[in-house]
Amino acid sequence: MELGELALRLAEHIGAEYAEVRYQQFERAAMNLKGKELTGIIEGVDEGIGVRVIVNGCWGFSYTHNLVEEEVEKTVKRAVKLAKIQGGKCEVKLAEADLAKGRFQFDYKIDPRSVDLNDKISILVKGIENANEIAGDKLKSVDISYFDLWFKTHFLSSDGADAVQSGARFYFAFRVYGLTSSGVFYDSERFGMIAGIEKLEEAIIDVSTRMAKRVVNQSKAESPPTGPVIAILESRAAGDFFHEMGHSFEADSVIRGTSAFEGLKGKMVAVGNLTVYEDPTIPNAWGSIFFDDEGVKPKKTILIENGVLRGYIHSRETAMRLGEKPTGHARAEGFQYEPIVRMGNVVVKPGDWREEELISETRNGVYIAGARGGQTTGKGPFQFQASEAFLIRNGELAKPLRSVGVSMNILEALKNIEAICKEANYYITLCGKGGQRMAVTALVPTMKIKKVIIGG
Amino acid sequence: MKINEILKFAEESNAEQCEIFIYEDKNISTSMSIDGRIRASSTISKGIGIRVIARGREGFSYTSSINRENIKKVVRKAINIALTAGRKLKDLPESRKISHVPKLYYEELDQITEDEVFENTRKIFNKVVKYKGAGKILSCNNGVRSIKWKIINSLGLNYEVKETHNTISFSTIAVKDDQTATYYDYIYNRKPIEVEDAINKILETIKYAESCIPKTPIESGEYPAIISPRILATLLSYTLYRTLTAKFHPRIIKTGDNIGSKQLTIIEDPLNPKIPNSTPIDHEGTPTRQIKIIENGEVKTLLYDHYYAQIEGRESTGNGFRTPMSTWPRLTKPYQTAPTPQISSIIIKPGNKTLEELAGQIDKGIYIDTVIGAHGADPASGNFTATASTAFKIENGNITEPVKHATITGNIRQILNIIDLTKQQKLVHNTIAPTVLVPKIKVAGEK
């Protein structure tokens, strides 16, 4: 990338003690289906360069879409100027890191760019037909928002990172509108993976089957009880909980004082059989990377080990601030954004239970499956909306419950985990933080928590 | 490549009609936080989106690298999409007279430099960080945005809009006895925001955060409730605002439906410069106007863009906006997407009471100011669940202690069954709303 090298040289020449350049290219197709009718479609290519510098200990950032020498030079000068106007009143330092060099590619078989739009639509329509077949007249309509992407990032830094990562990914949101005696209700599930189109049909059939079954159950659901209950969180619901809790492992929130885990390193924060780690290196998982947006190779990072808080996830700057090592978790939505500390894939070590055993052991409780709308204030409560819920009576799923909202305090909930299952499914999302969205997952087994607050 | 050349090239490439959307924005953003982190960015973004009609179908593509070769590629791609998978569209919008152009642009904000923006942020932060108490500033961001966009089509439509925006956003925290309150707010103006105004607002917010530190649990039950403008606007954006656009399917709401009390009047007011989304034309060139969407609880109209208006044989309401499609990394610039019907700028008609007068009507109830998790709301049924992050008990007509951990559930129609409203309003994203008193809301507490 000649322009990148030019940008690095120029930045150093005009005063940057550190500079990094991120060139990114995205070739995408996106479409919306309302039933089998196409309501929106775009294809496009985006590329550009983001430039971040440190001058006199201060950060400056800019970007350009316009990849000609003159515009790249202007971009570098803008970034350097922004750092200089801060008058050296910041003391940014970066921790030493294992910087990436070389070319890395995620495996895929069928490049999304090589597939005709109508063939992609045909695969998505199979999911709609499948849902209609399973749910019958309980399903009023289905919407799908879909996109696929071929992506490439070339990262260069003045301290030696020079690496390229590329691959393909697809993602869809499957939205259903079901019928009850009182009207229409809505539910949705999102799915994404780093893969080619070869995986799309299997994914859409899997999600559409699950959603259609939910529609059938929810069509006869009743109002839930209100207040504290014993809950079994199915894997994806538990995934939402651990994802939201995961924000408290992000070192920037620890430094800012908004993390539930601030000041608790080395202390018991959960039940003794809970081990949690962050791993952006899982092959082809939705939240995986070969290197982060500071050029750092990520590594599996233990967060909670047998109930004890062991660590946080870091950018190079937060690692320096807390005297720890970078973990490869500085990520940006695209070249238009500065990297911030983000999760990749949060994983909870499996336990010994099976889901059926957990249900049969529970006399009174609520089974909660799927989640949407998760949010936390960090030190305060955590909240999400269950996609599906059942009342548990005498060890059996007694009746489906409608519109169940779930609320917990993070630190209380971690100490209220009673049992962890063997099986886990990916909770997949595009998480918002600091004005950016990020592809992240959580792989968390189904678990039983002895007190959550539900409403509905 | 000049506009006429693009139109001619599209025509020669077998497009029956062609629309060009040209967009340019300049962003300066500086932020400071309590952990010593300072960020500064300055960016300029340009792009072009091209929509065509070919063989009676619509195609769209875009580029952010504006040069002759790329523009030709975009035109060809849009035509290819129209021919292979595009939706049916007869015509693009025709040129119409714009009745009123609100003042959306101030040169003094457009001309502001990075140095000045940073200096203002520094002055604000350095003043408010000195506050001593249980509350403190967490971070403050000062963002200046200057936007120019043009819409041109082969039917002779040709408009240009210039906008400026200054937003100062800040988050605060207050901690006492292991209990925490966090509170976020912002100030918005199309002109440069005065430093003193920002300082006063932030200090006021820090003190308010201190008064929000949770104290007592609340018993589960149903209570009459006072709902803040922030919650009202947030819940509406995840429920009613979606179902009021003509693209929402299945159609939950129809003209003539009664969906709230007589107190409820919702007006689309895209000519009001106090709302950031306001504009005299929409993103496909249809003039906008003030529209009563809901009057005294009754739905008067849904909102249409040109495409959905054609399907239903009626006129666009001027609500064709280019908003992000579900993709990642997001396409956040309007030139990157084709128009769809969207709510633009909303005013909820206020009442004539104060907050205290609303509370005076309640013996035992709850005042809810902020929530988390409302984005999981069900737009079809209107059901929602959220956890109150700032809420207070109402006892004997007075707002009393801040509440610990209350989960609220209900339906948007319950919320719209408004008994009374305040005179004072607040801007929340694209809505100017009052505080409202509603008959009941279900609360799940720790007891």
C-alpha cells in the first residue's frame, strides 16, 4: 500500500511520534425482503484510509474516502494538526505489543461477490417458506434484512505492524409477525458468520425453524408473573447477559469508573464454578479477527477463573494505563472510526448439566430463551427482552409466557448462578458503543440463576 | 463529470429516468473524559448516490470515490440492479414549489475551526470537572457538523440544502454508599453553542444525577406514572414511529384508528429548525410540510415516500429519507442508500401543567425519567419492558425518593392514554415532547 507508506512517512516528518494507517475495502450487497417481495437492495464498494497519530502525547484522527496522494496528505495533516492543538496536555503512551505482520485470510468457499442477487434471494425465500410451513396460519408475515460483505484491511504502523486480513461474511435479521387472539406480535433473531454463501442456506433454515416454532408457542402465551423468580436462561439468553456483562471487562470502562468490576481484580466476583474468557481467535466466529485495529494479534484472555476476577481486555493505551499487556481488543467499525476497546467472542466454560435435567430439577421457575434489546449501565442493572419464555411447574415447561422482560444486577446474578450446562449456542449481535457498531458473539451454556426480576 | 453528463450517460445506458443525490459533510469532534482521555477528529466526507428507473424498475448504487470512471460504474450497477432484481417504480418525483425554507444553516458554525472547537470543549470540561460532590462529569463531546446536499433528477427537479449542527453531549455519574446513578444528556443548536450555556447545563445535570442515586426498593404492582419526554420519545421511536410509516407490514395502524386519549396530538413538523432532522424537502425532492399525524388520539394519516405513495395511488407526504440499511459496517451517510418512508421531525403537543402539578394528581405512583433496554420493544403489539435507571416514588402528590431497581412493562397504547401533559418540552433526538401523566404502568420491583 504505497499511499499508506506515504502517509506514515509524512506523519513522522511533520511531527508524529507514532502513526498508524488503516486501509479498508468493503464490497457488499444488502437487501430487505417483506415476505417474498424485495423492498430494498443495494450493491456498493466502500474504501478509504483512516489515519491516527500521536503528537506530543496527544491523539489526532482523520480519514478519507478519496485515495489520491493529495487527499491522503491532507488527511494526515488534519490528524497531526488536531493532535497539536491539544498543546501536549495529554500523556498517551502505548504498551509494547505483539504486532501482526503478513497476510491472513478467513476461509470461505463461495465468494458472495460471485453469486447472482436472485440466487441469494432464492435462498432467503427458502427460509420464509420453511417458516410458513411450520407455523401455518399463526405466522402473519416475515421480514428479512440481509447483507453480505467481502472485506480487506491493511494495517500499517510506524512501530512495525504491516498486515493484511481479508474474508467474507454474511448476516441476516429474521423478523416474524405472529398472530394471537389479541392481535399481532413481533420477534426477531440475528445470525451472522465469517463465511461464504455456502453456509447461508443451512443458517436460514436453522433460524427460520426456530423462529416459526416460537411463533406457534407464543400464539398461545399468557401474561407472566411479575417480580423475582428462579430462571433457566437458555444459551442465547445467557449469551446476551454475558455479552452485556462483558462491557465491564473492557478496560476503558474500568478506567472511567463505569465498570461493575472496577477495583475487583483478584477478588471472588462469581460462583466458584464459573470461568469466563474472551477469545477473538475462534476460527470464523462472527467476532473473530487475525489482528485488531491497532495491528495487535489477539489472544485468549481469562477474565474470570473459578469465580475470581483475573483480567480485563485492552487496547494498547488502556494496557499501558493499567500496567497490563495488550490483548488485541482495540476495534473500530471501519476506517471512519478510531478504535476503542471491544469484545470479540465471550466464552463461558461449559458445566456438567443437561438442559432437561435443569428443568426437571426446578419446581417453580421460568425458562427464558432468546433475547433482544439487551442493555446495561455497567454498575447498575442489566435488562433484556426474552424472545420466548415458559413457566416451569414441577419440573416441566407448563405454559408459554408472553412479552417477558428480564432484569438483573450483574454482580448479584454472577453469585446467583446455580448450575451450568454442557451445551452452548452462539449469541450473535452487532453491539453499539461509543457511536460504533461491532460484530461480537457470546458462547455461553444454558444456566440456572436463582433470582432474576421479570415483568411483562 | 457534470450533472448533465451523468443524466445523459444514464439515458444512453437505457435508464428511462435518473436521480442524483450528492452529499458532503464536514465533521469536527473533540471529547474529553474524566480518565484524562482526549480525542479529536476532523473529517470530510463526500459521496454520490444514483437511482435509476430501467424497464419500469428501480435500481440504486453509490460511490464515495467521485470520479468519472466510478460514476459511470455506479450508473451501470444501478441499471443492472433495476433489470435483475429492482422493485417496480413508474416515475421519480416531479419538481414542486417549496413553500417555506427554515433557517438550517449558520455560516459562523460552518466556518468554525478545529482549534476553536477544541478550545471550547477544554473550557467547558475544565470548569465542570472542578465540581465537588457525589456527582461528577464522566465525559463531554463537542461535535460540529456542516452538511450540503443536492437532489437532481431527469424530470427537472433540482434542489440544494445546507445545514449546520452543534451538539454538546455529556455523561455524568453520582456514587454514594455503593449505589450509582448515571445520567446522559445533550444540548443542540444550529448555531455555535455558548460555552457558558454548556457549563451551566452540565453542572445542573451533575446535581440532578446526585439526586437520582437509588435509595429505596419499590413494591411490585400497578401504579399511575409520570413519564419523561425522553422515555416517551424513546418508546415511540421503537414502536409507533415504525408502524406509522407506509412501509411497515403487516399494517397495524390505519387512518381513523383511535390510539390514544384526546390529549394526544402528534405533529410532523419538518420546517422546525429546532429539530435536527428538519428540512424543506425530503431526500427525493418532495417538499415537506407540517402534518397532523395524530389529532386528539385519532390517526389522521400514515407517512409516505414516493414509492409507497405510487403503490397506494396517493401523494407522498414528503417522508422519503435515506437512512441506514441493516448492514455492517453501517452505511451511515444518506448518499449510500435509497429513500424509504421515515418519520422526520416530531412535536408532541404540550399541555399547560408543571411537573409538580402532574405529581399533585397522584397519591401513590412512580415518576420514570430514564430507562435501559427499551429497544427490545415489540412494534407490532406495542408491548415493552425496560428497567428504570432513573425513577422516583410519588407519595401524596410529591415526587420523593429515587427508586432502586424497577422494571417497567406495558403497552405503548397505555402510555398514549395520556391524562395530562406539562407545558415544558424537551428535544429528544427527532422529537420535542412534554412530560406526561398516564393512568397506570406495571412495575416489577425487588419485593
